[in-house]
Amino acid sequence: MKPLLPIEKYYGHLELVYPFYGAMPTGVSVSETGRIFICFPKWGDDVAFTVAEIVGGKLLPYPSLETNVVDPGNMTMSFISVQSIVADGRGTLWVLDTAAPNFSEPIKGGAKLVAVDLKTDTIRKVYTFPEDVVLPTTYLNDVRFDFRVGKAGYAYITDSSSKGPGAIIVVDLESGTAFRRLNGAKPTSPDPYFLPKVEGAILMNRNKDGSTSPYRGASDGIAISPDGKILFFCPLTSRHLFSISTAALRDRTIPDIDLLYHVAYWGEKGASDGMITDAKGNVYAGDYENNSIRKILPNGIMETIAHDPRILWPDTFSIGPDRYLYVIVNQLHRQARFHYGKDLRQKPYSLLRMKIDELPAPTFS
């Protein structure tokens, strides 16, 4: 009889919320009333609608099917390819539209931040960006909000470009004025020495013609402290966690070169896609190399709260009013672009959750 050998330890109780048998999701957000929203960027799958709500066990286009149909004559009011959605805790779902299907150059006039009123399920306001903010290389990735500063609050958006400078884009929600910060700086750029390894294999771009290149992603994951004073961020291809004062980000009298002195380094937390903060200031981050979820306490101590073979690329996080941490798991690393054109993903993709007994960080007083 063959002996039973020791195996890797897995832990953290995860529940399946929803299995996805169609297009690959990237984003999830749970509203203050428990509504669950999902987004599907157009990365090559058949995407019937790029923003959806889970209602009665089904995916329904949100806020309508018409909004999810690209209208070449009205790019501002139609969703093109949505990467991120964020419910702000006070009745609004914010939709971040990359306008860059298949990571193309953003369609002019299409990249935008859209406020959808959750009471009426209608678009309330649209913020578009000038060409010196959304560059030809820009990929709008994730967004966080603070409504305690300015007349209408501020938004902070990561540019996770794989071909150009990474940055944090700051948006004054009163005037709509937007500007790039830490543009091309080391903390918002891919780590040139980082070699990602997922499921035991090196992750790199592997094209159909046999050519290869390193996988690179700039500032991606983003989280904001409960008081809105600190913004946490990380490049996609890096294991490092950084933070910066939001007041410094908003202060345009500080040159970008001096802004680096305001950046704090928190150490290695694993390679992450999405991040989120709870009401006590704990930061939750995925570790896509190790099928894990990390928790970073305000004092800098890091712990792994889940390690599970089902966590095949933890993408976006959200904390619901039910005190659960929600996470999209989408097997991003198994896409055809990493395997010489062969799609290795296995459906379903999943929305998982685990009890953390904490509420989301507030965005307002």
C-alpha cells in the first residue's frame, strides 16, 4: 500500500455566490442595500452586456440593454468596455469605462466615469477626460471615492497601462477637472525585475506566432482608508504595496517629482490585482501567484486569510453590508494570450465570498 504523503494546507471558508458560464467577469460591487453588480470587459469573449446586475439568480444588463449597446453617434452615453464598477455606499453605482476593447487605444470620447442613480437606475452624470489625461496607452482600471473633500468629492483612478506610463488619475467631481499624478513614477510602474509565476508556471505573453514578451501591468489595485486621507495602490506586475496622502495627490502645486517623497512603502504583500479596505482600515488584497487573499492591518502586519485552489486569479474585491468579502475569480492567467492562442480557462468563472465580520470603508461622513 502506498503511503499518503503530506499535501499543501488550504484554509479560509469560501462560499460560491454565482457561477459564470458565459463571458469572463472582472469587477464586482455590492451596494449598501445588498444589490450585486458585475462587469465584463470586452477582451475577446462574446460579451452581450458589459455591466450587469445579479437578480433572481440571473444576469440582467444594467442599467439597461440599450446602455450596453455601443452607439457610435453617442459614445458618452453608452458603455463600451467596462473594467470596474463601484457602489459608493450612498446610492450611486460608478462605472469606469475603458473604451478600449481588447486593450486597444481608447476610443476618442469613449473613456469615462459614469454615475448611475441606484434609485432610478438611470445615468445621472458622465465624466469624460481630455487627451492629456487619457493617453493613447491608457487603460483605466479601478477607482475609489472620497466625498468628504471638495464640493462634490474626488475620485482616484489607476491607469494600468501595459505599454505607456502608469499613473493615478485624480478627478474633481464638482468641476470634472482631471489630472495625472505619479505619471510614470516607479511606484505606479511595473516592477522590471518581477517574474510572475501562477499555478507553478511563468506567466508571460505567448502569441500565436510563437513570439513571447514579458507580461507587464502598471498601477492597478487601489484602496482608500476609512477617513479618505490615505490611498493604497500597487502595480499589477509587482509584489509591492505603496500608499500616498490623498491631500498631496490633489495638491497640484506639488510637482510630480516631489510627490514621490509623499509615497510610503509597505513591503511585499504578494502580487495583486484588486484591493479593498474595510471600516477599520484593514486592506484586503489578492495574491494571484499563490491562490490567496491577504489582509494588511493598519500597523503593517500582513496575514493570509484564505488559501484555496479555487482562487484562480482573484480579481476585484467588494465588501457588502452583510460583512462578507466578495471576490471575482476569473482565471485571467489561463487566457489564450498567455498560451500561444490556446484558451485554457475552464468554466465556470466564479464570484466567491467569505465572512470577515467587517463593514466597508465609508466614503462620506
